[in-house]
Amino acid sequence: MTAPLRVGLLGCGRIARLAHLAVLSRLRGVNLVALAEADPQRRAEVRRLPAVAMVADYRELLDRPDVEAVIVALPPSLHADAAITAFERGKHVYMEKPLALNLAEAARMLATWRRTGLVGMIGFNYRFNQLYATAREQIGAGRLGELVTARSVFSTSTRPMPEWEQTRERGGGALLSLGSHHIDLMRFLLGREIRDVSAGWRTQRTEHDTAVLQMRLDDGLLVQSFFSLSGVEEDRVEIYGQEGKLTVDRSWSLDVEISPITLRYARARHLARALRALRGIPHAVDKIMSPGREPSYRAALAHFAAAVRFGRRASPDFCDGYRSLAVVEAAERCGTTDRWISLGDPLDAGLGMAATSGAAVEAAARRPRGVADA
Ligand SMILES: NC(=O)c1ccc[n+]([C@@H]2O[C@H](COP(=O)([O-])OP(=O)(O)OC[C@H]3O[C@@H](n4cnc5c(N)ncnc54)[C@H](O)[C@@H]3O)[C@@H](O)[C@H]2O)c1
């Protein structure tokens, strides 16, 4: 029998305490042996865990010879240094998303990972959510016919954020925080690579906290996604095909929903679906109240541990992290060059009239060309 994997956790912040800590302290085949957390109050909160060494800095943890693999849940600005140092010290790495702050850092991480031949997995845990796994199977089996388009929304309600999450430079923004997941999910679900990107964003509470992303895949399929850190809690993917539409709502769906292409019997189907959904309400409320109970964190970490223990390939890996980050960077370049076509006031431009009020606009639109105000 293979000995349990000795794991260290780097960073005991929000996501580690919502998900990783509970999973790692119970996961079969894993021994959580050390934690690194810079904040003394957070260290005190997790000190109750028995037989787990606690250090203040992640680099100190990476010096420990008893740690074989690490889970990195540090702010993104520390991801590159943590991964490169870990690989160089012979430790396998599970890296929370995004892979890094930018592609230059990510390229150095990939080079070290490839040179050392260790396991390097990226925390796109939603691939391990059963709903998305089933959706991928259904799409792959041709249930939707030829695909037409796809769209998605990933947004969270306003919540207090650590400083790093409030500026893009330190790893924040809707594209890195939320978009990186859905960019990966589209590749995973549709089995195609992303070829072209266009995007726009807005800053309201924190930098780039809302973004709209359009992607053209390598067969021409168009995907549109909306991300917001200041919106309503929602995580939804819809894939349209010539023979049906597939919907996954991560919080509410009990199963992948496939709708036919016409509205025939739509009301009856809607009612039947609503009745079926009643069974799942406690489960859905539980998920919304406790996002850390999202089952995919456990499944992703179990996959990583098994890959290390049994010498298997882990997927998604650092290449998938790199591809997702490349889309984010391209979207940002697109946003900063501001490739928007400015309409100005279209009535003013087209009819030569300044539209000052709704009534004036309508009057101007109704008036035949060339008729001036009395
Ligand atoms: N997979 C997901 O769905 C998901 C969800 C949320 C966050 N994340 C990712 O997880 C990472 C952490 O996010 P978070 O929300 O938990 O952030 P956080 O700020 O709450 O946690 C980061 C922790 O790292 C600690 N830290 C900072 N410097 C350190 C050092 N030198 N040594 C040891 N500890 C140090 C901080 O004190 C903090 O407690 C980010 O990359 C984020 O994008 C992933």
C-alpha cells in the first residue's frame, strides 16, 4: 500500500478556510503536516488542528523535508515564487487559480515545472463538479446537435475583499478572479481552443470588477461571458445547439437541463421542472450559504493527491492555467486599446440634429429628412 502523501498548505485565508483545510484534514491518503499563514490571528484560528506544524512564511514551509506536495492558496502575486521554489525543492504543486499575475511569470513557472517533471495542477476545481462533467459528456455525445453558440455568467455579491483583490496589479478584477474559471470551463465543455478575444470592463467598487468577454473558438463558435464581483450570486452556463439547449446553474441545477428547440408544451415542461426542483431546494440553499461545501474542491484535491501517489498525470495542469491566463491578458489588451466604435449620438450623427430629450429624439426620428424645426 502506498504511504499517505505528506502535504503542506500555503495560505490560510478565505478559500483555505472555506474549503481546503476541511478537505485536507479528512482526505484519505493525505496527511496535512504543515500550514503557512502570515496573519497571526488566522494562525491562531487554525491552531486547533492536531499534529500540524504552523509557520508564518510559506518559504519556511518549503524548506521542510517532510513536505512532499503543497497546495498554494496565497494571493496571486506570490504564486510564481511559491511554485518555482516548491518545484526546485522537489515538491509537487496544486496551485489555486489564476496561475500567476501575468504570462511572463507563468512562462517561468511552466519552464521549471517541465524541467523538474513534478506534478503541477491548477485549481480549476469546477471541472470536477458533477454537473459540468455530465454536461461535457452530453455535448461530446452530440445531444445538442451541431453547436450554435454559448454564453455564461459568473458573478458574486458585494463582499469585503482583501487588498490584493481590489486591484488588477495585485491579482484582482473579475477576469482573473471569476473569468479564469469560465474560460477554462468553455475549453473543457466544448473541447475547442479559444482563438480570438474581445472584451470590455468597468470599475465601480474595485478595479475592473465587471467585465464582458467575447471569445471565438477555433471552429468559429462564438461565446459570450459576463463576470462581476459586484453583482448577484450566479454561476450559469448555457450551450445552444441546433437540436437543443443545455443549461447548468451551479447553485440551483440538480441535473444538467436540456431544453428542446421549440416552445411546444413549454408551460407543462416548465411546471414539471419546477416540481422536480422542489426536492432540491434545501440542497441549493445549503450551497449558496456555504460555498466551501462545493464538492468539486474535494474531488480536485483528491485527483491531485492520487496523481502524486500513483504517478499519474494530473489534469487540469499548468498548461491549462497558462491558456486561461493568455485569454485574460488578451482581453485586457483589448480593453486598454478601447476598441469600441463610438456611436456618439446616432441621431445627431445621422440626421444632423442634437437629440436633447426622449420626446425630441422621437420627434426627430419621425420627421422626414430635411424638415427643419419651425
Ligand atoms: N478555486 C476557487 O474557486 C477559488 C476561490 C477563491 C479564491 N481562490 C484563489 O485562492 C487564492 C487565495 O484566495 P483567498 O480568497 O483565500 O485570499 P486571502 O487573502 O483570503 O488568503 C490568502 C492568505 O495568504 C496569506 N499570506 C500572504 N502572504 C503570505 C506569506 N508570505 N506566507 C504565508 N501566508 C501568506 C494571507 O495572510 C492570507 O490569509 C487566490 O489565488 C484566489 O484567486 C480560488
